Amino acid sequence: MAMLIDGTPGDSVSALDRGLAYGDGVFRTLRLRHGIPWMWRWQYARLRDDAARMRLPLPDEAALLDELLQLGREHASAVGKIVVTRGVGARGYSMVAATGSTRIVSVSPWAGYPAAYGEQGVNARWCELRLSAQPRLAGIKHLNRLENVLARSEWDDPAIQEGLLLDQDGWLVEGTMSNVYLLRGAQLLTPKLDCCGVNGAVRDWLTENVSSFGLEFIESRLSAADLIDAEAVFLSNSLMGIWPLARLGDKTWSPSPLLQTLRQALLQQA
């Protein structure tokens, strides 16, 4: 892994950094092709919006692109990560004590996921952990991801690729690393993220583009039963793109030609 901290090669930050002490920051994970980030327009928009809601200084867009290119240009395929924290601060929760943001950009070579995940679908399970509600943080990809860490620790079966999460009231929210979508006729439904969950860049792309495929994008309260009854289900994030869900417990779904059309259209985005 290659890393730049505030533009300087290194792999450590101050023990007083608020990102370490409080999870006070945001991040994005990106797929890189020779240092060029895929889906950058949507990725940067999400970083910008998340930083604004957290009242974090936003790194210069050109600087981020330059650093990703600098670290990733020699790799045909790589994973990039951008972390922005509130920087070093004195003891206590007050933002006033922070001296400025910390910017961490890292790149690791990556072989990608098996092609079968996108073409044939993946297996998932229900997680026992229930997500807590905090509307002020809902949708933000902030640095405190302990719920996702604990949920992902619930299984080690390599045949299971994802775990699905409900909130305290039993509504479907997301996967441990993905957004979730249900196909019902000409409707593409996805859970509301007004109380918890992470809003992903691919989710934003789908919001903007599914109408051109004859679909209506709808955010709604969705139950576990809604998911089981769906004609097709798929998952998304910035590394997987779109994965159809093939099995959840005893329920199976056949590959959907429409989902494959969506998946290929997404992959063709710059």
C-alpha cells in the first residue's frame, strides 16, 4: 500500500488526531484504473456532501485527483481510499480545539472480485445486529463503522458474500458493505436512509439514471418480507458495482436480464 498524509509520503498520524480519538471524519473507497478513479463525479459529490454535514474542511478536488494518480498510475487495477479527519485537537469533544483537517490518500493494487459475483449473483444472510437510529449521521460515510464491523464478524463462511441489516424497528437498511435494491415490476425500490445507513455513490448514479431503463426509483420503508417477495434483488458499492442477490437462506432468485443491463451500463461510466 502506498499512502500520502496531507500530500507527504507516510503511514502514521498524530495520536491526538480526532479521527482516531472520536471517529471524527469521513471517507470514500474507490476503484482505480491506472490511477483514474471510476465514478469520480459521484464519489466527490458524496465526499463533499458528507464533509459539509460534518462541518469538515473539504480537500481540494484537484489535489485529491493528483494524489490518487500519483499513487495508482502504475496499477491497472487498484483500490483507492480517501480519509478526511478534523485533525489534531485538544482533549474533549469541542470542534473549536481542532487545528485543521488531516487528509489521507492511499492506494493498494487489487485483482477485483470474481466475475461470477456480478454475472450469477451472490449469497447473503441476515445479520443479528440491528442498526441504531441517528438522523444527524444518516447517509454519511463517517469513520465510526463499529456496527458494520460487528455485523461482519457474525459469519466466516466463504460461501456468504454479504450480510443484510435491519434497524431497531425491523426495517431493511443496507448490507454490511452495500446498498440494497428490490425490483418490483417497473419500480426499483431502496430503503430510506433518513435514520441510519450509508448513501453510496452507485446509489446516487442509480437515482439519476434508472428512468432511462424504464424504471421508477423509489425510496421507501421496506421489510424483510418485501425483500423476499421481490422479483429480483441486488447490491451495490463502489468496488462491486452491482451484484445480483442469488440466495438468502432458503430463498433463491434467477438472474435478471434487466439487472445485467444496469450492471453493464454502470461499468461503462467514466
